[in-house]
Amino acid sequence: MPLTLATATVAQVVKHETAFLHQEVEQLLIPRLNAIQSLEDYTAILQSFYAYYLPIEKAIQQQVSSSILPDIEKRRTAMLIVDDLAFLGISIDEKCCENLPEITSTAQAFGALYVLEGSTLGGKMIAKMLAKNSSVSIPPGALNFFNGYKEATGKMWTGFIEVLNQQTDADTIIHAANQTFYYLKNWLQKDLGYESEN
């Protein structure tokens, strides 16, 4: 029986309707993270995420004010990548992903936020995985992005979901979230040379 807003929350429906593309991104990314052999491999992945996250976060900030999501100003994880690279003594690349999801409304912004905020949950598991990588030693000071909001990650996610469930345009949110997953997958394939695995 399909999930509908008559029987489920907005967040539950969005999760269900984006599961396929979410899984595709994970299946693309996790093997590459496991295969990291050097800090150069790691920083290339960080640079790629930054080029995708930064313009999306800027677009989100234009559509979602603090009156809608009180802590929206804290939800800028792209800057954590800057911290990670600075810790490693590396500057941010000037590259920027141009194929991005459309974010010109509050509903579209919440769809994109669902992906970015959700990634902080998986990121904590990735940070633990990277810390155990026997091929390369990634210092804790360079794991800020994947550690997300650290001990506040669960609370931040719960707060986001509470506001997401108050939104009414679920179809637009779902479409924007799927676009965000889709373009992220395409960008990682293009920027990091993953086409051969697709």
C-alpha cells in the first residue's frame, strides 16, 4: 500500500518517494570512500561536495528565512568543508557545479534541505568509517563535514523534520529532493570520474 499524506507524515512520504535515488547515491559514493588511499583522494571528494553544496545552500538561504526555520543560519555544512581543507593546508577550488536542482520556492528549498540535512546522519557513520581506514590517516580536524553537527546532529535532524512536516506542498518537496539526489550523483560521476561504474 503506497504511503500518502492521509496515512503518513510529509517526512515519511518524502523518504519513501526518494529512496531509489538516495540508494543510488550511496551505492556510488560508499565504495569510493572505502577505497580512499591518500589524503589527495579524500580532499578531492571534499572539493567535489563543496562545489555542489555551496550553491545549493545559497539558494536555500534565499527561500527559507528564520521565521520558517529558526536555525536556518546554522545549517551551512559547506563551510565545514572549508574548515577541513584549511586544517589540511589546502585551498578551496574555484570550480562550481552548474547543473543544480531548481530552488525558487520554499517547498523546493525544503526538498533540497531534506537531502543535505539527511546527509549529516549518514555522514557520522562515514566519519567513523574513514577514521578506521588503514590506508590513510585522516586527522579528526579534517572530518568536520562528515561529522556534521557532531553531538547535536540528532537534535538538528529532529528539529528539521518537525518543520518539514508542517509544509503542505509535498509533491514539490519530493520532486526537489529527487532532483537534488539526481544532480549530486551526476556531479560526483562527472567531477570524480565515476562514469565507468554507472
